[in-house]
Amino acid sequence: MTASSDHPLLDCLERERAALLAGDLAALGPLGERKLALIEGLDVASTTAPLLRIAAEIARNQRMLAASIRGGRAALDRIAAVRDARDSLRTYDSAGQKADLAPGRARLERKA
């Protein structure tokens, strides 16, 4: 972790960044609550010096969160595509029309 402890909000933002980089999504909830409390208690008049740095850190983490969400959506889309490919086969008939072929369900055959 970098030396960002000159303000508690900067420390919280650094922890959020570390959690994002580590993929520790469970840690983001409590950190978000802490970050919100620190932002609400921010005394703008007395902290004008680190405000630009705080804004830059918030913007960086926001971009990382957005990228994480996009990655999650891409993974869900890929899982859905694999599931669809497993459940059916899309092909074309001799006339060039799309045709979906569903695989036969495996059934247990009982013989007496």
C-alpha cells in the first residue's frame, strides 16, 4: 500500500483499490460504507490541499469498478453462450435457412 495516510479518505480509497486489484469483491461493501461516511464528514474548508488528490483517487477507483462490472458481464455472456452451445446446435439447411438442432436428451433405458 502506498503512503496515502495523510487523510483517512485517501487510505480508504487505497484499500478499495487494493481490494479491486486482488479481486476481493466482498471487501468492497464495508469499504464503500466507510468511504461514504468519510465523504459525508469531509470538511471541505480545511482539506482543500488533498481535495484534488481525493478526486483523482475516486475517479481512478470508479474506472476500475466500471471495468470490473464490464468484466463480470462479459463472463456471464460467455457462460450463457457456452450453455446455449451445449443445449442446441445452430446450422443451415440446404436452402440456406437457419436450423436449430436440439440434442436428444439422454434417457435411462430400463430392460426387464
